[in-house]
Amino acid sequence: MKITRREMIQGMAAATAVATMMPGNLLAANEDAVAFQGDGPTATKKVIEALGGMKKFVSKGDKVVIKPNMGWASAPAQGANTDPLIVKTLVEMALNAGAKSVLIVDNPVQQLAQCKERNGYDEVFKKMSDVAVRLVRDDKFFVEVNLPKARQLKTAMVIRELIECDTLINAPIAKSHGSALVTFSMKNWMGAVQNRGAFHHDFDLHQSIADFSTFIKPKLIILDATRVMTTKGPAGPGDVKLMYRVYGGTDPVAVDSIAVTLTPWNGKELKAADVGYIRLAAEMGVGRIRTAELPVWSAMA
């Protein structure tokens, strides 16, 4: 799907019209999840500022790993991959906060060469020497871990750097999903494991996602909801709705339960409890389901 400049301007105007101005810095003190409306980079900056600033999450000398969704052989406008400009904003803010290095990594679903060619990441980051972009699949990139709190998925082969880094940032995109109904922050971790097929075929998918979420602990979650694939996800092509929102937080259950209410998914209105892995993760103590409406502030204010 190609989005025209006119459609982008119209979407931005609509987003700004419904957003509300943020009242001072009250937000950072009271919320574990926030949302801003605007273009991806600007909204991302506002979200992190509202959460306390990047130095709250990244210390001087940290090795930072960012896990976006970049495993599909499609352009950012199609809504399958996290917008690389949002990830670039995270990288710049992490380096400005004192990070020693930043790695952007994913285990793609589709062919590595095709993903690299089409997802836009190599083009965006080719001139940034402190940043590595890596799509991995070979055994050497993974390490086996135990999941002591899991009910079914007791072990997993996980990308090594996700375990060994100082700061882990989860940067998913919001989209529909045929098997899981929706994919937000917790579902994004399926790109962190070597054999995602086990989630689908060896165990219950929703329980596996919840199980893995008891183990993996990102310091920060930034959810790209700028272009939302509302149908035929996760690969598409599907209907893409321009929403120009970025959500952020530290509680994956809260972030995901808020994102469920963004829009109908494959034509159905959903609540957090309708999505098995969100409900199960809450039951297992990963985080809390947020039922109160989350204000969406204007990034342009």
C-alpha cells in the first residue's frame, strides 16, 4: 500500500484535531503508560520525555539493544514493520543519553535478503557508525534460557544480545494477527526466539507468549501505532489506518491492553480480556490490564 502525501497530511490534521494538549509535566509522575499523537519521531520524543527522559532508561556506557519488528519484506508504509524513523529516534536519544553502542536486531519471518532490501532499516542507519542493524537466524546468534515462571514454554533459544545487554528496548508495531488476534509488545518477542514455530505448534500460542513475557524484561516499550494494519496481519497487505500515535511505557500488559482499543481488528471490536496472551500475562503477574481510558496528548503542543 502506498500512502500519498495528501493522505498523510489529512491524517496528521485529523490526529492533531482530536489530540489534547498535555497539562505541564503532570504525566510523568502519574502514568506507567503514555500516548502522543503526531509524526512518529516527534511523538516518540514526547513519550520518552513524559516517562522521565531517556536517561531514566539508559546510563552512560550502556550497551543498548532495540528489538523492533523488522522481519517482513515490505516497506514501512505497509504497516508490517516498525517505522525505522521511530527506531532512529530511539537510537539518537540513547546515544545522547550516553550509550556506548546500539544494536537493532530481529529474527525475521521472511527471507533475510528481501527484508533487508525492503524494510528501510539499512537505508536509514547506513551512516550511523555507532549503530548495528542485524537480522539473525543462525545458531551462533542464540543462547538457550530457562523460563522458571512459565507454565508450558519452559526453555527458549533467545538472541544472545537481548540477554547480555545493559538496556533492552522493545519497539513493536501495532497490527492485526490471524492467530493471536493482535500483535503489540508481548507478541513482538516471537522475533527474539529462534524457533517461533514451537509457540504455534508445540504449545498454546497465547500461553507461550505469556510464558516468555515472564522472562524477558525490557526497560522501555515504544509501540508504533502511526500506520496500523487493521486487517490481514501480520504480513499483509491489509488495510492500513493512519493513526499517528505512539504509545510508551514500562508495563507490557498495560501497553498492550490499551492498544487493543485503538481500532477494530479484522472487523471486530476487542477488549484486553478477549486476547488470550494479555489475559494470561496479567494472571501470571507480568503486569496489569489497564481498563481506564488513556489520554492521547498532542505531540505538536
